[in-house]
Amino acid sequence: MHGGTLHAERILWGYLKTKPLGFKFRRQHPYSIYILDFYCHSLKLAIEVDGSVHHLQEMRIADEERQKFLKNNGMDVLRFSNAEILKEQEQVIQRIDSYLKTKKQLNEREV
């Protein structure tokens, strides 16, 4: 794994392992033929971290197929680049928090 991706994943894991808003995340979670960078089972949410290799045409195609497969299996996917996580950490966490707050409010209404 590329060093930048590993560093970006560590930063994100530092936040996700605190169980934000009470949601438990797993790191490097197997799902079908894929390994998800981060996964929250209760929300069916995958968070993916993309390194520079994901800019290559064959990787973009593979990422699109993977995303389509996950969505077809009822999963939401939040995708961030290494650069976003490393340079805009607060904005990335705000986007995740916003998603989690929305889901938490929906869950509370259903109860």
C-alpha cells in the first residue's frame, strides 16, 4: 500500500474508531470479493480512501464496478482521496458527521 494512503487511512481511523455518534466502524472489512477500507454494519456504510493509483483508467473502471456492486447490495459509499483527508481533514470529518447525523435522525424517527 502506498505510504500516503496508509497515512490518510490512519488519520481517518483515528476518528472512526472513536465510534462517532455511537456508530461502530471496522477497518479493512471483507465484503464479498472486496476489502472495504472502513465499514459500519449498522448503517451499511463503506468509506473508501483513494490513493493516486485510483486516477488510472483501469482503476477508475474497477472503482465504478465496485461502487455499483456495493450500491446494488444496499450499501452507501463515501469516497475520499488521500489529498482530501491529508489537506482538508476537518471538511472530511464534517461530511462524515453530516451523513451520520442524518442517518441517526432517520433511525430515531423510525423508533
